[in-house]
Amino acid sequence: MKKITLNDKHPNLLSIEFHTHLFPGFLWNRLRSKERRGSGFNSSFELYIILIICITLITIGVPPAVYSRSIAGWISSGIGAAGLLAMIINSIASSLGESPSINDFLVGFFFFFVTAGLTAGIFISTLEHYPFFQSLLISAAGLIAGYALGILSGFGLQYIGWIAALLDPLAGLMVFGMLVLDMVLLSGALFS
């Protein structure tokens, strides 16, 4: 399959045609993918393990290092931070020279930012107890801002390499948590 970049003959990112024809069709095809997924470990499984180990070393090492001035804490957090930094540098270096493509669009980050914009609009309108129409406008503004940030992040975060592909499914999972938060905020606004 040919890699389609943003420089190819597609509608401009700022055009109406992109947002009404190309992008919705692309998202629909990505969400209803009929590809058969393998049943074994994927190729990035070991990267998840290393990422978890580095974060665990930092999490375990920082409190003793800061509060007890423990040398073992400093060593643990230092090794974890160095490993995390090495992963980030390796990830960015692996994507140097590549331009973002629509084939590698990060759908999880897109939906994360769309939902975050909607959640921010709902949170602000329930916090300030605005009337219904004004709350609707604030939520729509958050949704539009989240849509714009979602498209920019879906393409822009491709520059950080494989670490973005690791975090993309996690961003997609966080969408469900934000939707639950939205329901709690709306139920609190309706029943107060």
C-alpha cells in the first residue's frame, strides 16, 4: 500500500472538502477496519515493557531520593529517567526525515483531543452554571477547538516516532474515562 503524505494530491488541510469528504471517510474506514489482527504479541510489546519498567523505577526511586535522601532512590530514579530519555531520543531519531502521512494518522490522539475539548466545554459551563443555550455554545466551542487540536496532533505527533504509536491506543482508552466524566458533570447539572 502506498504511503499517502500530506504533500500528495489531496484536498488542503484547511479546505471544506477535506473536512466533509476525505477525513470523515478516512476515519470511518480506520474504525471499521476488516484486517485480521494477530493473536500473538505485537512488535511493540517489549517497548511497553521497557516503558513500564522505566516509569516504575522513577516512581519508586523519587520519593526515597527526595524525602530520605536515599542513594538507592537516586540511582533507581536516575536509571529510570535515563532509560525514558533514551527511549524518547531513539523514537524521535527513528522518525527523522519522514513527513506525516494520513496512513499513519493517530486516531486515538484525535478522539482524545475532541473529547477533551467537549469535556472542557461541559466542565466550564457546569462550573459557572450558565443557561442552557450558553452552555451549548461553550460546549460546541470546546468541541471545535478539540477537533482542530485533534487533527493537528494526529499528524504532528507522528514526528515523535514509535512512542506516539505506543501511546495512541492509551489516548483512545482515555476517551472513555472522559465520557464518563462528561456524564457525571451533566447529571450533576441536571439534578442540582
